[in-house]
Amino acid sequence: MSDGDSTPAPTNAPTKASAPRLLITVCTYNERENIERLLPELHEVAPDADILVVDDNSPDGTGTLADQLAGSDPRVDVLHRAGKLGLGTAILAGFREGIARGYDQLINLDADFSHHPRHIPAMRAMMDTVDVAIGSRYVPGGGVVGWNWRRHLMSRGINLYARVMLGLSSRDNSGSFRCYTVAQLAELDLDRFRARGYAFQEEILYRLSRLGSRFGETPIVFEDRRFGESKISWKESVAALWILFRLAIDRLFRVEVRRQDGLADTTAG
């Protein structure tokens, strides 16, 4: 290198953009044994992220334990709700917090280790090119461990039904392991969601697709819960089918999904 090449770089050279502010939401009801193991693993794969535990007054003391963990770690916060009000409403409460607090991205996952934290880095990397990164069981490399044939049939059936009724092209529409762009969540009228339970997973994708959101799917391996009991049932599945049918009618008549006041939703709770 010649002497003329040794000029110091300009001090105003561009620096690497800071990482998006990330909130991880975990909705809980009787997940005490899982939550004390899950949060450290989330910190390990996403040390820059904040974690919000949304607890529905769990009788097993999940909320109390979450408070203790939050007391020793400023990256953890807890939202206490009055009771078991439905998974969909719990996730919406997390969305409202993410919007109100000005986060850029929001990851939601189950508390029972069926969604393993090891998949989070791949989901975050995908957000460079999409608006919603879906942790998918049904793309190459994805899969499920520990299900019987009835559970497989139920899941495959509801996903096919969602694609047909709601016009979704994504393969896994019923899972909740996803990363969202918060600015797009703020465009939605969150008060108009129909689903209160598990059908929320398909409904949020339908509403975001109406905004023109770009979806991407990264493979995950879904593992049956480590502790506690599954809260899904055939009754819940039948209710989901009805909700998706009503959304299909909304789609037919192009019912608006955006906030009508033109303002971002900043209502927490």
C-alpha cells in the first residue's frame, strides 16, 4: 500500500443501523414449571429483546413467579389479566403493549416449549425481507413430534380450510410462533377481531394479508409440551371453523380491517 492510501477514514462514515427493538410476548395460564425454564432460554437466543408475560390469573402461581423473575431482570415485565379470557385476547393485549411502547418487532410464542427458542434467530433474520415471519411446521425442514393421528388430521384440516376460506397462501396458519412488524399491527382495528380463542391465529394472518403484508415461513419442529396439559379441544376447533366461515363472508364483502380514525392503536391493556 502506498503512503497516499493511509488517509484515515472520514469520521462521518455511516455506521451499522441499530437492531430493531424486539418484544417477545408469552401468554400463560398454569405454566409455572415451563416459564421458569423458558425465560432464560429466550434471553440466551435474544439477549437484546424484552419479554412480556401475559398471565390470565393462573391458579398455579405462574403470574407470581413471573413477577419475581421481572423483579430481578429489567428486560422482563408482566401483564396480569383478571382471568382466563381466551388466547386470542391475550395475544391482542400483548400487541397493544408492543404498539404503545414503540417496539419495531414482536414475537409471540407458546410458553410450553412446543415452540423452541432456538428457532428465533432464523425468524429474526427473515424479517429483513418480510413483514411477518411464520415459524412453520409445514414447509421443508419443519415437522411435529409427539402427536397422534387425530391431532395431525385436525391441524392439517384447519390449515387447508383457512387457505381456502381466507385466501391465505402460507402453509402453517394455525400456529402462534411468529414475528410481526409492529407498525403494521398498529394499522389494524384491533377492536374488530372476531376470534377470542385459537382461531385468532388464522384471523390475524387474514387481516394482515388485507393490508398487503408479506409473509415468509421458516421451518420449525413443533414439540409436545414439557409440563402441564394441552388446552386445545375439538370444541375449540369447531368454534374456529365457524369464526373462519364468518371471516370468509367478511372477505367476500371486503369488510375493512384498518383503523378508521387513521391513527395507530396505542391503547394498552
